[in-house]
Amino acid sequence: MAGADGEDLGRDLLSDLRNEKLTEQTKVSLLSLSLEYPSELWPDASAAEAAATSLLDVLVLLPPRPSALRKPLLLAATSVLVTGGVLGSTSGASCRLLPLLLGLASGRDVGRGFGPISEQRPLQATACECLRELESCKPGLLGGSLGLLRSLLGQEGPIQPLSLLLALSLRDSLVIQSRSGASLQGLLVSGFSTGSGPWDWTLAEEGAAHLIPQAPSWPTPYEGGCGLAALEPSPEEARELRAAVAQLLDASYLLTPVAQAQLLWLLGWTLRGLRGQPPALFKPQLARLLGTAQLTLLHAVLALKAAFGEALFTAQDEALLLRRLTLAAQHPSLPLPTHLFYLHCLLSFPENWPLGPEGEEAAPLLLGPQLCRSLMPSLLHDPMALLARLHLLCLLCAEEEEEDKGQLQSPWQYLEELLAGLRQRAAVGGSPRALATLCFQASYLVASCLAGKTKVLTPLIHGLAQLYRARPMLAPHLVDFLDKVGPELGEPLKRVLQQEVVSRPVRNEALRWHLQMLAKVAEGDAQTATLSFLQAAATHCIDWSLQQALLRVCLALLQAGGGNGLTDLLQVLARQLEDPDGRDHARLYYILLAHLAGPKLGIALDPSLAAPALASSLVAENQGFAVTLMVQETPAPIQLSVGPRMLKGSLPVLQLQIEALEPIYSLELRFRVEGQLYAPLGAIRVPYLCPGRPAHPLFLPLKPRRSAPAHLEVQALYSTPAGLTCHAPLPPLSVNFEDLFLPFPQPPDGVEQGFFEKLWDSCLPKGAESRVWCPLGPQGLETLVSHHLEPFVIMAQPPTNYHIAIRLPPSSMLLLRLEAAQVDGVPVALRTDDWAVLPLAGDYLRGLVGTK
Amino acid sequence: MLQPLAMALRAVWLIRHEPGTPLCGSVRFSRRYPTVEKRAKIFNGVSYVPVPEDGPFLKALLFELKLLDGDKDFVGSRDSCSHINKTSIYGLPLGGEELWPVVAFLRNGLIYASVPLVEQTLSPRPPLISISGISQGLQLLFGIQDFLYLSQKNDGELNTKLSQLPDLLLQACPFGTLLNANIQNLLDNSNFAPVTQPQKQPAWKAGTYKGKPQVSISIAEKVKSMQYDKQDVADTWQVVGAVTCKCDLEGIMTNVTISLSLPTNGSPLQDILVHPCVTSLDSAMLTSSSIDAVDDSAFSGPYKFPFTPPSESFNLCYYTSQVPVPPILGFYQMKEEEVQLKIAVNLKLHESVKNNFEFCEAHIPFYNRGPITHLEYKVSFGQLEVFREKGLLVWIIGQKFPKSMEISLSGTVTFGAKSHDKQPFDQICIGGTAYVKLHFRILDYTLTGCYADQHSVQVFGSGKPKISTHQKLISSDYYIWNSKAPAPVTYGSLFL
């Protein structure tokens, strides 16, 4: 629906809404479309403004009888204003919608289009919701109406929407005012309202500055620097504020549970950090909330716990909360996702007195063994519940290590039996892979929670080896497990598994898995058994894939140091294997093993560089060629630098200048972008380079995923005149912000102004605007532009005015208006449709004067 | 920084899981919230990942939930041992980026999913517990699930309900911020939307009742049990009760108090969870928990529940209880002898239990074996039905146990060759591990003895209502394990 089709649809939709032949039901459906896809239907600010205006026109022109259209029209107008980014003091539609909503919300007569007042009542709630959404998107919007909202709450009107709206705008206003250092004066005074006069945008405009990406924050009660610290209300103000909060809390029972939870989060975060506002106001609600099983309500209580700590929860309260949480985490009447969430809450419980580092999962201090025992895992649990409970069991084991040594059934033994049960299920032929996955996940969890506890690790190792014996097809799981666990478990497990594989006769059906396993676990020592196993296996390796698996084991042994037996085996394989590719490989390995000393062998086998060469069967034709396969690490005999910017095609291209210090052949330059800012870059190949002979510049096309500067790691792979292959890392190259600049196609003569203005206007709904002072050196604006920005100038009135449009791949743009230059600098108005570009652009402009 | 707390959702999906089809599922409903998405883009900053189209979302979600067909090969990103998920919240890989957090669960073949707004950057990930939208998202999905599956019988009805969902969601969650998770209630009340909303009308109660005042209270207890007949493993059993009320009373804020009582020596109610409409709860009820060992000092009622009733039928409270003996005690012995299985089952009804069942059956399944080819048996009471293909015996005990209260079944069973598609794999019943599962129901009876005394129901500010009470006991997960082989145990069985 995106693009021109969407816009056509948007136009049709608006005209259909005015079509008297269409039924109300059809129009309601059309409006629901506009609720879900407003930015596709009206993609830019002006279209959104026009659409909102049109929707409001339809609304006021409705005949004065009940209609199902009023509610969706209000919702749609609100959505369009927000998503179009139009909401603001300069938008006519905003200035119409806001007073209308506030009028409806306060139950006033808002005009004929809405019929008699009694029919406007059902719309009160909708109007409140629209206002709440607008306030969420523009905090502070309702700052001027707090008094009115509060007085409405005391009178009549739908309690839930008004409570939530008041709580949200109260919180927003307090935060914004505390930033600006203003007082709460008059904030909550009733009767003060913008109902009749023009809308007060002051707070909203201050608030907008704060609506930016946030660092993660679930503040502990001990942490300073929360938003409201600066606000120290006077005693009267504090009293007024407390009264408002108490009023909201008293009526909270009348809200739906989800709305109660929202109110508690809001009020909790409002009072938190406000000096002189004890959280005791919440206390009367807690017993009621703790009695329920409502996910949202218990979650809100946990939020209060995190916000206030022991200021609200005594040790006994904390214990009760834990008890209720433990109980809810297993209550048979609650669904699984709820159990899982509560188990998670237990592991991340906001403690009154935290000990460990934050963010680490741990059992709460007051969760004693008795409580823990009720949450033990069993094979009958769902996998996720089993893992969550297993985590707790591990924590319990870690704590009980010293105690209960003589006890028959300690948690340790239970843990062991549980793991054994999981392995037994995974071992059954034909059982689904999920069971094997669960078994290894549980083993991994235990291994990571109880690392270093031989008591559990030894049976785990033997259990896993036994599992492998029963079901070799689980080899990939074991390989993955070995990759993930630490050496204290991994090393002994490898030895046991190696023993497990080689001590059994070779059987066809499991050979593939055994070879895969050996490639992982085979090591230098204990080779005799391994080699005889491989020798025996070779006769069974009848297809290509099995032969490759066999050779992978040989390669692993080679990497581990080889040995005499391996030389013999490779020789046998080089003769005996059916597949020529297999024979080639075996011969190559043999050559490498026979001719190279340990360290060189290591380099030759470096999988990143040597692997492609090793796969070539040509090599076998000339045994002496093997030596050329060794890749040497050397310092770079070449110098690479970024040349002047050039514009070529539809992508930014980096011009590279290369200079060789000695003759080199078959140079391949490989580039890697740090941080995945750009799509992977292709390699550049140069057949021959010679010192003193000018080399052609190289062109490296960039495919940015984001318009941001980056560093490129560079590696060179080349041959020397002596035929050796060398590998050299080069110093990283920088791609600057301006290297990404691309021009817009030059508009035809005479329409430049319009073209630029169109671009300029299109930025704002989504993007950002800024002003920068660009200092000018002695050379003046004209030289500056011609040096740096010439290709991007759309309109120029030298020497003082330039309009510049820059395309920034992948899909943004940067527009500059350099107007009325002065001697020492020029004010630059800049706009972009991607706010992230703004700081880069600012730095670029400020830095221009220093560069040539 | 301004930490906004709007607790909104960016999108909601309902996906039908269709194993065996090319995509393994289809999106049956989706709703996106563009104003919330707009905020997500701002708050998440560079870590922002847009809500994807339905197609890619479906694929990524099914993969992550392991619901795509073909788990034949090990896939690291799905099957790795370190890829551990312990909650219903997932990160979905989408075109090199990860959409997180996605709240999702599968229930009755439908996947319920939503993406809550996180009002901060996502890298590093904030702790789940700090994201208010998680519980809000789950609650909405639960609400939708209740709505779809309440008294729904077939696909046609499901489709009807799905077609009602957009309108209902427009009321429950117009902008992505959840207003009411009780979707069913919104539908029931849409018929008589109030013209005026008087002050103090709870948001969860639309309209008022006009007519004869009446209060109906039903107590349904489920009894679960795991019996092993072993020396070193203790049997376990537990009663789980649900009290459902429907109060047809005039007035908006009528206060009602219902008391649940126990007979002398009745088993105390524990783990009490109440409906949010309950206004206060005695601390003894709040702390009474199955985690503690029961002693004589435990609070044993009466359990008072003061509340203002919603218009619809609702679950006033849930509880559990630890009764002294299981209603039916039994043992199951199964032994493999050459080609056949020898089985013996014995069941004994406890004398204190009302011997008047609506029905009572013992199901004896044989998993991971072929179809039953031959059966010889003897029952002391009732009849035995054989489902050969399913490998299942059903012992129909009927309405009453005989005077002796004890019945038995013995026999030998022979099986044919196993074919995987007909006898599905069971992950527990491997080898000799096997169970008998009891299914029974007794009306006008609770195992705890818990009852709602008609005279104890207090209704303030309304005429004297007609009060009706109902009780029933149902079996649920009532297992008797083969005592001749290992059986899955819970931690409690080892420590009691």
C-alpha cells in the first residue's frame, strides 16, 4: 500500500466519507483502515494536515442524530495528526481538534454536529482516550488543563479515562516543570482551563525536547538522578499534589485491572523522587492487589517495589510479596505464560537490600529453601517451565552445598535424577528433536550455574556419553554443547566421548555421526585407538560425504599435531579412497604433514585462508606446489589511501590510491566494515603492481545501510615474484560522512526553487530541523561551496545564498540553506528526513573551515 | 530523561498453527498501532526495528516457537543448548535485525502474539520486569483467548468471533493502550451501551440489571493425584477449587459478601487468589499457602469475600487444598512377559467420599507400542471397552462403587507391530513407565467440604435476592503409575 497507490487510496477514502450513498458501516470500515495505515495513506505532513482537516469537516457536518461515525472519526483524526507529525501550534487541524476533544471530555456542549448533550456523553470516554494518546506523543500538551481535568474527576464523567488522562498529564507536567525549574504554581488549581482561549503549547514544546531515545532504566530506589529530583514543591503544593494522587488512588478500584495497573505505574513513577512525598499513599491498595492473580496488577506492585523499596515495603511486606509471587508462579488455576512470567520476576526480584550486581539472575534473599521447594522442576513440566524451575533448583543447590551432606534426598540428587530422566527421554529412538534440545539446554544451564562443582559435573559427563552411545544421531547437539561450555567440563567430556567412539566397532549407520563427533573431540594424544578406528572406518566410507567426514577428522588430527600413525593412514587413504576428490585431499594432507614443521603446518591449515586452496584438486597434480600453499604473514609492502571524492553512478564510491613498495602479483584487497554499517564489500583484485610505476586508482563502491561514517578493515593477499603467497593486514581506512554524499538529479532550469522547496517541506513530518553557524575562513563562502559542495548546489546566488540538496544513501537526504553570509560565517538552516543524520551534518559543517 | 509510561502495544496477531501446510500457519488477524510505532521509532533510536509485514513475522515466529515442520536436522540458531528461553517472550530474527520483545504463546492451535512498546533503547536490552507493556500485552492476549474459546465449539464459530474482533479491539484497545482486557464482556455489553455514565460506575461494569435479584454461586473442585504405590516415593494429591458467581442485582455499586465455610475438620483452603472486584482480604487468607506444612492452627474459615459484583459471571476466587486422603486410592502393576503385558489394577473408594458418581472411568493407555491384537481380562466390577487401534482400554465403573468399595481388573494384552503414524510417541511412557488415568465427576459434592452457606450471603442496599448454590467434584490429571517401573516424580513426592 506504500507509495503512490496509498496516496490515491487516501484521497478516495476521504471523498468516500463524504459520499452520501455509502452506508455508515462501509464508512466505519474505511475509517478503521485509516486508523491502521495513516502514514501510508497520507505520507507527508501536508497530506496529513489536509486529511485531518477533512475528517474534522466530515465530523462537524454529521446530521444531529446518533451516528456510529463520530467515535472512529475522532480516533482517525487523532492518529493522522500524530503519525503525520503535524500535531503542533502551527497546524490548523490540531487547533481545531484539541479544543473539540477537551470540550467533549469535559461534557460541554460542543455544537450542533454532536446532537444534544446527552448524546455527547458516550463520546466523553473516546475524547479522553484521544487526548491521552496525543499527550503520550507530545508530553505536556495538557499541562494547561490539569485543573480542569481534576475538577471533572470530582464531578461526573467516565472515571477511568479521566483518571488515566489526569495521571499521565500530571506526571508529564511535573517532569517538564522540574526540568525548567518552574514551580508547580497553579498546576492543579481547578477552574483554570484553556477551553475558551487559544491552546497553551508552552509545556508541550518544552516536553518535545525530552522525547528522545532513552537509556535503559529500571531505577533502583537508591539511585539518584531520577527525573524529578530538581522539583521541591512548597508545602501547599505538596499537599495539593498528594490530594490529587490520593483522589486518583481512591477511585482506582473502579478501573479495569489493566487500567489500574497503568495508573499505579504512572503514579509510582510520579511520586518517586519527589521530595517530601512518602509513598505511604499506596499502602492501602497493596493488600487488595496482592490478593488478586492479575498479571498486570502484580506486575504493577513489583514496579512500586522497584520504585520505593523499603520506603513502601517493610521486610515483612517483602516476604509476603515473595510468598504471593511464589504461589502465583505455580498456581494450578493460572496459565503457563503467567507462571513463566512470575518465575522470571522471582529471578529478577527487586530486592530491598540488593547484594549482587544488578541484572544478574539470582534467587531473592528471602526466598528460602521451603519456598523454593514448591517450585522444583519435574519431567512433567512444559519445557520452558522446566528450564525456569531448573534455574531455581541450581541456585538452591549452590546454596545448600555445605548442608545436608548425609541426607539421602538432597536437591543435588534430585537434580541428578532429573537430568538423567531428561537424557533417558532424549535417548529413545524416534523421540522428537525438541526433547534432545531440552536435555542439552538443561545440561548447559546446570553447567553454567554450577560450574566447578564436580559433584554434578562428573555424572553429567558420563550421562552425556551414555546418551551418545544410545543415540549417536545427537552428535550435532554434543558438538554444539562442547562449543558452548567451558574447558573444565568440555575437556573431560571430549576425552570420554573420544573413548566412547573409538572403543566401539565401526557400524555403518552411525558412522557419519561418529566421524562428526571425532572431528570435534579427536586430540593429539590417545591416537592409536583413534587411528585404528579411522582405518577401520575407511572401508565403510563409500560415499563422498562420508569420505569428507573422515578427512575432516584427519584434518582435526593434523591440526592437533599429527604423528606417525597419521602419516600412514593418510597414505593409505590417498590410495584407497574411491572418490578422486577424497584421494586428492588425503594426498595433500599427507604432503603437508610430511613436509612442514609444526608452526608452518599451523599457518597452512589456518581455515580462513588455507581452506579454499586446500580444496583444489589441481594441487595434487604437482606435489612440489604444496609449498606455495603456505600463507605467510608479512608486513604490508603496499600503501593504500583514500583519494579525492568522486561521484560516479548511484552509489557512493571510495577512490583508493595504491602504491607498491615491491613488485607483487595477484593482489586481492579484502574489506570489512566495522559494525555492519554497510553491506558487505566486494574484494578488489589487481593483477600486477610495481614500485615507481603509477597505478590506476581503485574504486570501491559502498552500500551503506545507514548514513554514517565508518572504518574499513583492510587485508591484502598476494603473491611474491618468488611464488609465495602472503597475507598482510593494512591500516584501516576511514569513510567520512561527506564520502557518502550523492547529488540529486539537476532539476530543469527555472524549477530549481520549487524542487528545493518541495524537498524542504517533505522532510519535516519524520525528520528534523536545525540551525548551525558555519564559520568562514578568509576564503569566503563562494570558495567554500565550490570546494566542498559544488555538485550538490541546486540554486545559487553567489556570493551569499546557496540552496544545497544532498542525497544520503540508503534513503535519506540532507538539505542546506546557506543564506545571508556574513564576513566571518554563514547561518545554515538544515533539514533532513532522518534525525540521526543531524549531529553528523552539524559536525561536518562546523569542520569545513578547517579543511581545504 | 522523560520516562514515558504509556504501556502500549505496537501490534497484535492471531496465527493459526497449521502443521503440514507449506507455511505451517496463517495469520488470521493482525492489528498495528501506528501512533505507538511512531513513539517506538523515537524511543528505541538506532536499536529500532520496525514491526514487519505479516508474512515475515509468521515465518520468524513459527521458527522461534519450533512450530515449523521438519526438525529433522539440527539448526544451531534454534536448537543450540545456549538458546534458552524461559518465558513467553521472544526475540525474532528478521533480516539481520532482531524484533524484541515479542510476547507469544500457543493455545489450542492458535498462536497469540503481540509486540509491546519499550520506551527506551533496546541495546543493551532492558530487564523484562521493567517493561510494563509485557504484562499488558499478555493480558490482552489472554482476554482475546478467553473471548475466542468461551463456549466456542467449531471453526464456524471461531470465524464469527474473529470477524467480531476488530470492532471489539477498537473498544478494548483503540490506540494500542489497553483499556479493558475483558473482551467477552465488551461484546456482551455492547447491546445495552449506557446513555449516561453516572459517577462511580466501575469501568468494568457496563449497564445495570433490572429484574428479580438473584445470586448464584458454584463451587467446582478438581482433584489431581499422582499415585505410585512405592516405598520411597510418596503419593501426592491436591484439590483445586474455583468459585464462580453470577450476581443479578439492581444498583451500580451493590456491596455483596459471600462466605465460604468448611465443616468441622475440613481441610483449610490455601493459595487463595481473588477476582479484582474483591475489595479486601483477610491477612490469614492472604498468607495461607500450600508451601507451608498444614497444622491445626491453620485458618479454617469462614472465608469472607466482600466485593462489588460485575454484571457477568466471574470467578470470585481460586483456591487449593490438601485433603487428608485421595478420594480413590489405587495401584497399577504392569509387567512385560515375553510378547505380552500382564496388567493388574486395583481401585478403592475412600469411605468418606460420596459414592454417587455422574460417571467414573479408568483409562489404561499403552503408548509407544502397536495396536492391541489380543486381550484376556477379568474385572470384578463394571465393563471394559477396548480401543484396539488406539491401544487403549477404558474401564467403565459407572455410578457407584460396590459395597466393598474396592474393585479390580487383571489381564494380559498382546500388541501388533508398531506403526508411527497411528500410535503417537509419548515422551513419558517409555518402556515400563505407564499409567492409569481416572476420570470421574460427582455432583453436589466437594472434597474439601467447602460450601457457600445461603444465609451467609449478605447483599447491601438491595432487596433480598434468591440465592442458589451448586457444587461439583471433577477429576483432573488423576494418575496411578505402574509401580513395577520408574515413574516421573515431583520434588514433593521425595520429601513428604
